[in-house]
Amino acid sequence: MTQKIWRIKNNALYLRQNDTFNISNGPRRPIGDRGANGQRSMKTKESSSKTKVYNVIIMDRSGSMWDIQRPAIQGFNEVLGGVKASARKYADTQEQYISLVLFDSSAVEFVHWNADPESVPILTSKTYVPGAATPLYDAMGKTLTRLEKELRGDENHSVVVTVITDGYENDSHEYNLASVRALVEHLKDEGWSFAYMGTDHDVQGVSVSLSITNVIKFEKTEAETIETFRKERRARERWAAEENAFNLACPEATYEERVRSKKERAMHFYMDPVPGDGTFYGRIATDLIRRLGNNEVFVFGSNDRGLHNGGAAQKAVRSFGAQMGVAEGPQGQSYAIPTVGASIGPEEIRAAFRRFVDYAKAHPEKVFLVTALGCGHGGYTAETMAPLLADGVPVENIHFPYDFWKVYEGMGLV
């Protein structure tokens, strides 16, 4: 249980158009497809109990890919092996699917579409033969539009899309940059993850124009191509692990909470967090905590009278052993830090947090999940509160919310 909870803290708050869909400022709850009788059909609770993970690879098959044909084949097969491994490892909580879309000016070919990974054969020099031009926009547009249509009505799914190319768009006829970018932005808002692997062109410029921020630029050599695909495999395996961890930690999460989790995880798809590496990727505390591992402690903000009547404080009382009337210190599987009250100002908060830091150092066997202290009833923001808690940054077993880490990053502390 400890490892699973660590993964969700590591990622859950990390905080991704030629068809008709509504673009809104937030996730659009699936509304179901129309059946033959014109009525909406929703997925049943039983059919959606497992998270469906859609692994989508959109790979360039234009003539210039000849130079890396062999490592590209080997790389895809390695990614396929990773998806198969995840399907077996998380069979109780997930259904893994894989789609391979190859594109050149002769066709946008859906080689495999939402297939059981165990049924997908390896790619070979006979099934991957580069040639012709690069209709990148058509390949992306057709793939994303088709999948978006098919997933309407299913709330419990996760989509990871990776585009692989070695050159610029030069042969699309149905989609253009504006339409594809709008489609990507819409689907990112729905929690889809997008990544771009490129070589031999302005990879950063093209990915930015497509609104894709997870990017790998690699040299067009066999060794770098293979290593790039290995990184893709690791990223997808990590995504499956994080999806599993989220479902275990937050089994009753709402649709909106699930979308938020996926959007935040998608922000660091290619990052390999390693505890103790000087970064904060392994020390992010989600605000969707519903249960704790045996060694975890819920750290919340209280008022100076210990009246835990709302927000995280109320959750601490109901779920994690906090005691009414106790304003500061360890309580059950929680720890209170006063952030509100007539006698509580910034310096009092800083002092209380230092006492907490001393406590955390004295208990290295525990992991302390700090909530957004003072940012609810206290009226603080992450920008004003995080500096008061900076003494906890060097302490490995103290985890902060993502918004706090971004402040510390701006302060040069990480």
C-alpha cells in the first residue's frame, strides 16, 4: 500500500477540428452516444468498473524515416511490450488497449485500433515500410476525432497519445494546424495526455504550435532512437501505475476529480522522478486524499481553538483521528498546524511549521502529506503561504501540494 500511495502523491497533482464537440473551460462530462433508437446510452457501473487505458501511437511512415526504420520498429515493439506488461500487472483495475496509426501521403492507416495488446503482433520491416510525404495534421485529426467519438459516454477512461515524426507537415488535405491544435487543446481539457517525439526538424517549435508540452527531441541515430522509445515505454508504464494508484487511493473520486488528476499527471509525462534526486517530483501531496498508507500522516490547517469544522480539518476529524479542541500537533494519523485565529499571523504560522518540521525529522519512517495550509478559510494563497513553510523543503519525508512546489521552484529552492 505504501508504494501505491507514494505513486499517487508523486503524480496525481502534477499536474493535458473537423468534428462537432463543445469546447468549454472545464472537463465536459460524457453524455453518451445515441443508439439506433436515438436515445443516449450510458455505460453501466459494472462495465466501467475498470479504467480503460487507451495507448495511441501515431507514427510517421514517410520516406525520410528509412534512416531509422530498424530502430523505430524495435522501439515500437518495446513500447508494445511495456503495454502488455502493464495489462498483466494491473488486470484487476485496468483494461489496456493499443492503437497504432501509421501515416504517409498514401494513407493514414489504422494498423491496430483499440486492440488487446496481447493480440497485437510485433512490427517488422514488412509491416513498416517508409515512403512518400508527411500528412501529420490529417493523421492526428483523423485519429483524435475517431477516438473522441468512440469514448463519448464512458467516464472511466484514460488516453495517452504520442506522435512520432522526423519532419514537417507537408501533405494534409482535411485538417490544418488550427483545427488540430483546437482538437488537442479540447482533449487535454478532458484529461487526455499528449506527447511528441521528433528528430530532424524544429521539434520544440512544432510541438508548441500543436499545444503539446511533453516533448523529446532526439538525434537521428539508432542508439538515440531506441533510447527515446525506451523512455516512452517507461512513461507509459508509469502512467499505468499512477492510474492504478489513483484508483486505489481515491476510489470514490468524481469525474471532475479524475480529469484533474489526469491533467496534472500529463504535465510531466516524460519525467522520471527519483526520490532524493533534488527535484520535487516524488514529493507532491494530492488534495484528493481519501485514505492513507500505514506510514502516512495527513497535515492540515486548524484554528487557534482547535475547532475543526470545515475543509481539510473536518476531513482530518472524520477520517484521520484529529481531535476537536487540539489546535496543534499529532493527532491520530494527522497533524494540526494553526493557521487561523486572532492570535495567528504569518510569524506564528512559520514558528508552528518549524515545530512540525522538527517532528517530521524525528520520525523519518513516516511520510507527511501537507495540505494547502491556510488557503481555504485562512485566506492565504500558495504564493503567500508557501514561503512561510519553506523550512520543510529539504526534508525528504515532507510532501507539499503541487502549487506550493511551483512557488519553491520560482524561489530557486528546488
